[in-house]
Amino acid sequence: MKRHAAPRKSILKRPIFWVILVVIVLIGGFTVEHKSIANLFSQPTATKPKPKPKPIKLTASEKKVAQKYHLSPKATAKAHTVKVTAIGDSVMVDIVPEMKQVFPNAQVDGAVGRQFYELPTIAQNLKNEHKLANTIVVNLGTNGPPKKADISRFLKVVGNKRQVYWINTHVPTQKWQDQTNQMIASIANSIPNVHMVDWHGLSKDQPTWFAGDDVHLQTKGAIAYVGLLAKTMGK
């Protein structure tokens, strides 16, 4: 008599099936979730927000300067404390009172008819005497375009740590105006410590700022000129 084979257990009833299934689920779940779990434990600790900068308080005299020259408190405060060596031509001579009002620590050296080729020697002499400040203002180009060799000599004297603010020119009666201003812009774009002060752009349509020669400054022009310098430095 033939023996009948015992009926096979359904795979679902076999313990080994469930063990394998549980292992697969656990491994798969770990693979999907391990990154988020790791991220959960690696979250950076909360940092305190940076305190807001304290508002700048100006003295009564500084407030008057800020109002007169249309300056922000920040620009006014910086101009009041920064030490400046300002070297220029007759336009610089025009603005000495305004420069001293906005920049009380400025040493202003202006001369009628001064050319750019004189600047390297002036700067070197001041440096030798330990009188060349870390902030230098240059107003030259009214009487002729600067030469690249003279610019290189000047920048060598200054070095790369002093900041140079070079004011471009408004001299519409002279053919070298655009050449000079293009050279100033080019130098400012390529030398990190040289900054152009765009006096030409600001004064372009302001005839009442100038004397009859359209170069030297009336009081309104001097206020605008020095105000622009302070705003540029305050950026």
C-alpha cells in the first residue's frame, strides 16, 4: 500500500519565512532612514542671534555737519575720526574749509597748477616724515592727464594697505577730461585699495556749483564735493 506524502506546509506558515521577511524589512528601513537619523543627531546646536549694532550717536556739531552735507550718521562718524592726507590742485585749495569741517583730522595740501607727476615725490616726502596717513585723497588731473609711470610710482610709495580715494575731474573745457577719468576708473577697477570718487558724474548738470570757468567751486559745489567724498568713504 502506497504511503501518501505528508501535505506541505504553506510558506506563510514557515517560521523561517517570517524571520527572513523581518530581517529584510529592518535592513531596508535602516537604509532609507539612516541618513535622516544621522542628520537628526548631527543637527548643529542653536546659535544665539548676533546682537544688532548699536545706533551711532552724534554730537550736536556732528549732527549739523550731517545735515549740511547730507550724510548718514555712519559716514559722519567715520569722517570725524579718520586721519586723512589730502593732496590736490587748486580745486583742493577751494575746499579747505569744508574738508576741515567734515574731516577734522585731515592734512590738506593743495597748490594752484599742480600736476600729477608731482604726486609721487610729495607722497614720498610725507612718508619719510611719517606724515602720510592710511587714508589718502587725491585731487589731481584738472591741469593735465596723469601718466601711467607716475601712477605706478605713486602706488609704489603708498603700498597696498593704505586706501586711496581718487576724485575724478570736472574740466569740460579741456580735451583730457575724459582721458583722465577713464584712467582713474581703470585704476580703481584693477587696484583693490584705490577707489574712484565720481565727482564728474555727480556734478555733470550742476552749473550753479561752479565759478565762471566751470572748474572751480562755489560754496554749493564745495559742500557737494566734500559730501560725496565722505559718502564714498563711508560705504
